[in-house]
Amino acid sequence: MAVSLSSTVYTTTVSASASSIKEGSHRKSCSLTKQIPFSFTPLSSRPRKLFRVQATVLQEDDKKVAVEESFQPKSICDDDGIGTPGESSESSSSSGLESWVIKLEQSVNVFLTDSVIKILDTLYQGRDYARFYVLETIARVPYFAFISVLHLYESFGWWRKADYLKVHFAESWNEMHHLLIMEELGGDAWWFDRFLAQHIAVFYYFMIVFMYALSPRMAYHFSECVESHAFETYDKFIKAQGEELKKMPAPEVAVKYYTGGDLYLFDEFQTSRVPNSRRPKIENLYDVFVNIREDEGEHCKTMKACQIHGSLRSPHSFQEDTIEDDSGCIPP
């Protein structure tokens, strides 16, 4: 009987202990659950979710980076739309600093462009074709510089942007034909003009390489300023000499470039247009200069688009995506 009573007490004690341990374990797990609400969420999904939110905010901020535009501070919000005070403060200060840097970059670019324009206006007053020759010699250089730096980055494994390389090469190809047209019109007849244009181009190349490595946005804005000046220069020339230009024949190189052969590269630099949507008509010299002016306007649009990091795509890339979508294939 004593043995039976002892056994009963032992069984009760063990059961109570087990129940106590189980209850304590349950309380502990509940406590941990309250402290860590995402304890059952895989670790890989948590940082991926946070990174996706951050990337979305940065992309929205990038779209606000426009030429000569003021920036308003934007708070970073989580999935529920609740802003965090610390993050909002950091975003505000970052946006304000970026706005200040952009204005400084643009001010420097405008000053440099205006200075060069005044010099060329003084040297080439009344000598339009020579002036155009110098401008087109210089206008090709930034695209060489962009490609050089992009190739360097690609060699280091830092940045691989195939569309940028394609578009910039197409832009240099377009500017080269502008230069060939000016040479055929006699713009390079004087030794001094060739000497000045070529030496400015060498200096300009290294300046743009340094600027592009320091700030691609600044380099693209500088090119936009140059292309904008070229557009205005050709526009004034056409309005002043339009009737005379209509009586003169178009250079052969212009006819071949704008109307013959493969126009893939001609479409490639016009990132604001659908391929095959622009097919120039060349009947006289007036048409040539009108199309050169329009080319400069397209360069301005492309350079403006490049100032938003990662936004540039080849026009033919969009066309290929459309074809793949129509055929039922999913683009990569």
C-alpha cells in the first residue's frame, strides 16, 4: 500500500512538472511571438521586401530629376504608408542637397557654353559654313567620351549598358555626317579653322571624360546645352537664308545619309521617336539644313532623357519587345 501511494505521488508530481514545463514553454513561445511578429516569415523574403520598397522610392525620386526644376522633399514610407520620422528627415536633406548640386552643375554648364558661344560669335561672324564646321567637329566629341568611359566601366565590371553604347554611337554617327556635309560645303577650307576645331576637340574630349566620370548627369546636361545652341544656330540660319538655300543643290553625302541605305543608326539616336517614323525628304540645301536642325533637336531630347539615371533605352529595344509581345513570347 505504501508502494502504491508513493507511486501515485510520483506520477502526480511528474505530470504536474510536465504540465508546468509545457505551460511555461507555451508562454515563452507566445512572448517570443509577440516580440517578433515576423518570426515565421523566411529571412530571405524580409530584406528583399525592404529593398523593393527602397528601390521604388529611389526610382520615383529619379523621375523628379529634370533640367532646371526645383525639388520638393519626399518622405520615405513603408508598405502601410506610414512615414518614419528619421527616414523622412534623411530624405528631405538628401533631396535638398541633390537639388543644390544639380543647380550648381547646370550653372557651370551654362556659363561654359555661353563663354564658348561668345568666342565663336566673335571669330565667325559672317562665316556660317566655317562656324558650322567647327561646331560639328566639337559636337561629335561628347559621344566618343561617353562611350570611352562606359567601356572602361564595363571592363571593370561596374556598369554594363548596351543601350547607352548603341545610342551614343548612333549619335556620333549622325554628327559625323553633319561634319561631312559641312566639309563638302567648304567649311574646312581655311587651315586656321581646322586647327582651331581639332585642338578644341582634343581638349573637349578629356574635359567630358572627366566630367562624365565625376557626374554623368552633369555631362549629359552640358551636351544638352551644346545641342540646344546648335539647334538655335541652324534655326536662325534657315530663317535668314531660307530662300537662297532652296535654290542650291543638296550635297551628295546628305542625300545618301538621309534617303539611302540602311537607316537603322538614323533611327537609333532618336529615342523620343518610334523607328521608321521619320524619313526626310532631301530636294535642295534648304531641306538638308532643316533636317540637321531637327537632328539637333532630337539630340537635345536624348540628352535630357539621359539625365535620369537608367531611363535610356534603344528605340529598337522597345520595338523588339512589342514584336515579342505580339507573338506571345515574354521579353527577357
